[in-house]
Amino acid sequence: MNELYDILIKLMNLMPQPLLETLYMVAASTVFSVLLGVPLGFITAISEENHIWPHKNLNRVLNLLINIARSLPFIILMIAVFPLSKFLIGRRIGTTAAIVPLTIAAIPFVARLVGGSVKELTWGIIEAALSMGASTMQIIYKVILPEALPSIVSGITLTVINLISYSAMAGAIGGGGLGDLAIRFGYQGFQEDVLIGTVLVLLAIVQLVQFLGDKIYKSLIR
Amino acid sequence: MIEIKDLSKSFIDKNITVDALKNINLKIEKGDIYGIIGLSGAGKSTLIRCINRLEEPTTGSVLIDGQDIMKLKDEEILKIRRRIGMIFQSFNLLSRRDCSKNIAFPLEVAGYHKTNIDDRVNELLDLVGLTDKKHSYPSQLSGGQKQRVAIARALAGKAELLLCDEATSSLDPSTTKSILALLKQINATLGITIILITHQMEVIKEICNKVAVISEGEIVEMGTTFELFSKPKHPVTKRFLGHKSLEGSYESNAQGDNTRRYKLTFLQESARQPIISQMIKRTGVEVNIIAGHISNVQEKYYGNLIIEISGDCEALQKALEYLNQNELYVEELVDNERVV
């Protein structure tokens, strides 16, 4: 009993800082990747040949870029964007610097999911809007965005969960966070209690995110 | 008035040119309920979409009140589309807007002021009889109710023309009737011209005053609905009317030089006279009645009778002359026609 108490005390001391770091990294990279990935997903979808804004070449280029970014393993991407992190944040490593590769990894992911959400809308509702004289912008804001929103929310939920797992890897380049804690104390320091505690906390976070995501999704569906 | 002139549309699919529409010419007068009937793939969906330029024809023109819409710039197309309502087989309502917001959509798009939108929406809900469903979402409505909302939405911007793309094809027969009645009422009270495409002859029969039959991208027959029902000429039209069964329902056991088979169509006046018995008395031919029925199209009656006449050459000739003198539509049926 005493032993368990000791473990809890230890975790309570160790946990807050890395937990906050993880939440910070995930929150910031989610915001940036949604801000950039959602419009990118929209553009890739509507620039397709038979959609409302056909631009064949632009569509090809964007799809190629997304595929390139998606095919890079995250661990390689993290190192590859060091110069960019240095340029944007002023540092190559650290919690804030890790937001750069996390965002870059998540943008194409968000774009693909959002593009899919847009493309799976029934063409009929877009055609109906066209028949009523709606402009391309009006169709985007009044038809596609609201109709695809529930599906986009599901996509963002998925992205957040992915980012939680990526952020654990960010620990490897000095990003801090729960992944770093698990590796340094749990794995390298042979403190299994810390390892298990970290995993449990991560599990709780993922569950909570999924739960909230589902809740929002359901409230949007009519 | 809408005039479609020499309209053609071809697609290129995998290096093969497909002619979806070939040289279409149609005239739709103000106040018409004009039906375009055809099988799926006949080109009717493409045709109706050329009227509001959801499809771009390859050649030809569409004149709306004398204005060629093929010459319009992009912004002008948006404006003209706001004057043309359209409804669809699958309703195409926005799932995350309630009825009132769905009906408000075209008004928002056209930049109406909010208070005007509210008034107009209430007016339209009343017109389609869904005032109590104002705040219901499409998923809470039946198919017929969804189509009513779609009709209200299509008319919101004071449309003068309503395009109906298989508007009743996914509805059950009684709902179809009520939607058709609503369209008829809109046509009669608001003077809105309606162009509808369908593969259901009952829809044409119920509300259209004029009809065109389209097959493989071409208009094969057109006229008033009564003309088309009582005197169909093209095989495709006859197939739509189900004439095959009537004409082919009997295997003749008296085929020979002295027997002819005719299909007689009695229009309103001739239906009252004893033409067949007069013919027998005057010419001495024998008549064998094979099949017959009486139909009505929008309160106008016509009858079809299939008979075989036997007699010598001279008598047959006389009989035919007699039939032709009366207000009958006479069509000789030969064997190969029965197998069509």
C-alpha cells in the first residue's frame, strides 16, 4: 500500500511539466494544421475536373505535394525541417520548435481527410446550389463547409490523436512531453512505474479526445 | 417563352465522341407544363440542364424571352439562374438547415434583407402547406414533404420557370399525385411555366399540356398530350404508352388476302356515332373485334379499337374509304408491326 502511494507521489511530481508540454505541442500544431490543412483540402477537392472550381494543373501539384509529405516517416521529417524551425522559431529543438514538424506532418493529413469529406458530399446539393445562382464562394461557405462539417470534425479528432502519438516522438529531439518522460525515466532509467503511468495518462487523453470528438460530431448531425 | 434551337451536346469519353443530344428544337410557351419523356440515358437530364446552363451545349442556342443564354457572361448566368427554379429526384435539401433555412437559401444567395427573407419564407411554407414543419430538418420529413420544401425553395426568388428533374420518380404513387397537384396549382395560380423530364407516362398524362418524346438524344415526336396519347406515331412513344400489348394480344387465325387488321382511334366526336355498324351495313364486310379500350387524358376521351375486316377486295376498299371519311384515325396493322 505504501509502495503504491510512493509511486503516485513520484508520478505527481514528474508528470505535470511533460503533460503540459504535450498539451501545448498538440494544441498548437492542431490549430495551425487545421488553419492550413482545411483550406488546402477544400482546394484539392474543388479543383478536381468535375467540381465547382476545376484547375487541373493546380490540382496535380497539390496532390503531389501532399503525397510527398504524407510518405515521409515522421522521424525523418522532424530532422528534415530543422532549418525551417530555426527560421520560424529561432531554435531547432525544444518544445516550441517541435510544433513546426508536427504541424507540417499534420497539414497533409488534415488536407486528405477534409478533401475526402468534401468529395463525398452528394453532388446533388452542390448542383442545387448552382441552379439557384450561388457563386463558387457562396457554395463553399453556405453549402460545402456546413454540410461537410460533421465529417471534418471526425477528421480533426483523428488528427489530434495522431498528433498525440507524434508528439511522443518529438521527445526524441528534445521536444519534451510525455513521450520524453517515458523514454528517459521509464525506458532508459528502468523505472517501469513511470513508463506505465505515462502510458495510462496518454490513454486517458486519447479517450477523452475521442469522446469529445464524437460528442461534437453527434451534435452537428441532423 | 423558351426556345431551344438546334441544340447539340457531345461528350468525349475515352477518345470516343458520344452524342448526348442531337439537334434539339423545342418551343415552350409561357404557362405551359411541358413534359419531356424518355428512357434513362435518352439525354433528357442533359437537355433540361442546358436550359439553366448547368450543362454547356456543344452547339445551338437557348432563348429565354428572346435572350440567348449561351451568350451570357458568368455573373449574368448566376442572375438568370435565380429566375429559374429547379427541383430534383433526390430533393437535394441541405441536411443541416431546417425547412425555413433551406427555403431561405436562394434568397440569402441573392442578397435579400433578413426581414424580407422571413416574410417570403412564411409565405412559401404556406403555399406548399408545411407551415407546421418550419423548424423541422430534412431527415425528419417524408419524401413528399421534402419535395414540397424543394418546390418552395425553387420558387423563393420569384421564379418564372420551374425545371423538374424526375421530381416524382422516387415517390410512391399517392405522394406523386399530391406533388403533381401542387405543381399544377402553382402553374395555374402563379402562372409559372414548368418544364419537366420524366420516364413515367402517368406524370405526363396527369399534368402536361404538351409533350416531347426523346430517344437516343433526339426528339422523335412532340405535340399536345392528347394528340400524343390518342395518335402516337413513333414506336418509342407507343412503347411508353404500352400499346404493344394491345396490338399484339391476338394471333390472327384468319390471315389471308381478304382480311385486313386495323387500329381505329375514336376521338371525342366520332366516339358517339355507330360507325362500325354503319360500315357493315353499307359494305357487307365481316368485322371481328379483337381488342378495345377507352381512355381519357385530362378529361378528354378517346377510344381504341382493333378490328379485323374480311370481305372481297372491293368491299374492303369501300370499308376503308368509309372509315376514313369519318373522324377516325385509321392505322393498318401488319404482322411485322405487331412484333415491334
